[in-house]
Amino acid sequence: MPKMKTHRAGAKRYKLTGTGKILRRQAGTKHLLQHKSQARKNRLSSMVEVSDTHKKLVLKQLPYAKKHK
């Protein structure tokens, strides 16, 4: 069987932790920043965990990712 290919856009967007969590960037940090408070922009700059409803879809893009626990 040939090797499965990793979806390259997905590989750049998501990061897996050592415990198997999938992290993503938050939306809303690219433009229209002048009316957002500094506290809001700081909150949006952190990584958050992918929701349970999307984990299956993300793992389909990353076939060689360590499975989440």
C-alpha cells in the first residue's frame, strides 16, 4: 500500500501536545484590531484546544498524528 499523505494546510494549522490534545489558533486577530481592547487581543493570541466535534475531522487531515486519549 502507498503511504497516506498529510494535508499540508492542516499540518501547519494544528499542533499536537504530548498528551494528545490538538491545539489551534483563535480567530479574529488579523484585521480590524483598532477597536478591540488590548485585553481582548491578548486573550485571542493564545492557543486553544480543538472542540470534540472537530477532532475527528482534524485527525483525518493528519493521518500520522498520535491519536488523542
